[in-house]
Amino acid sequence: MSQVPAELPDKKKTPLVEIDWNGSVLILRLVGPNVGQRESPIITDEFNPYFKKHGKSIKHLVLDLTNVTFMSSMGLGMCIACRNLANAQGASSILFGMNKDLQALMAMMKIEKMYKIAKNNDELQKLVR
């Protein structure tokens, strides 16, 4: 079991994910373009400490897929696991920035039913108020 670092930065950028925490909204911006078997566990290891440290303080989780063009079944599983972590903390889960192919994939796999969808920045701002 991994330890939660004592100091977790509010903004963190790695080659695969940018994490932004503002005290109530946790934004996970996947760098992309592919989220597959290699990327999914690495991304999960990056965001898990934020859930462990901030827990019930997280009111909204935003999964920003603006830069993602392809997602494998492992990537989809990571989206579900991320939503489950947020749900366990009582946070709403929001998908943002999906292209048409990702929207179709999320709909086909019924994952879009687990999330609120923000099609643009205005919709996102309304959802995180």
C-alpha cells in the first residue's frame, strides 16, 4: 500500500496527466493522445494520493479528455475506477472535452451514464459551482 506524501502539490504535471486541486474541485487532465494498458496504471498511481489525502473535501471530479484521441479498455476501466473513487467521497464526476469518437465509445460502453457531461467551458463552470 502506497503512502500519501505529507505535501501534495495543488498543481502537478507529469508526462501523462496534469492534476489541479483548488480545495473543492479535482481536475485530472489526461495528456494523451492515447490512454491504454501502459498509461492507465501510471495515471491511477498519480491521482490516488489526492483521493486519499483530500477525501470528502473533493466536491467535484473533472476528467478532462481534451487531449485524448484513443482509449483502450484499460483506459475505460481507469475512468470507471476514478468515478468510483469520487463517488465514494460523495463527489460528482464530470467528463469534459471528449471528441466525437470518445463520446461514441463512452456511450457504447454506458460509461457516460456514470458521469455528468460538460461539452464546453460554460457547461463545466455551471456544473462545478
